[in-house]
Amino acid sequence: MFVVVFYDVPAKRTELYRKLLSRYLNWMQNSVFSGDLTETLYKKMRFEIKRVLEDNDKLAFVSTKNRHNIDVELLENGISKKDDSHQGSGVL
């Protein structure tokens, strides 16, 4: 499955989530990670997150069974970049 995770947590906890999510997904930009995971790895990642989750932590998970079912467009420095990762070498 293809997964995107966004988080909004207190500044002192951003490093914790960055390290945890980096073990499973690719860093896209501040507080955003994405990548392909098996169902087992997805459940393991969520279990680890639930173990460290505190009251002020907010995370959003977006998933699709197949990365071909989602279009991603990134804007950087005013330039639009269409994600061509369906072939395996794009940003996501």
C-alpha cells in the first residue's frame, strides 16, 4: 500500500517522529513522509506511533492500496512538479 503521514506535534517531539517515520517511509518535507508499505509494516508503524503518542500530538494517515490510484503534484519555488514515481524514481 502507498502511505502518506502528516504530523503536527510540539516542537520538542518532532525529532522523535522524524526518526520513527524514517524507519518506514521517505521524508518528503517537514512533517510529511510517504512510501510503500506492506500491511504488516503499516500495522507495526502505527503500533510504534501509538506507544509514543501524547495528548497534543496529531497525525494524519492517507493510504491507498496502489500508488497508481493517486496523483501527486508538488510546488517548489513556484514550480509545479508532477510526481512520476509510478515508475519507481519520483519524489514519493
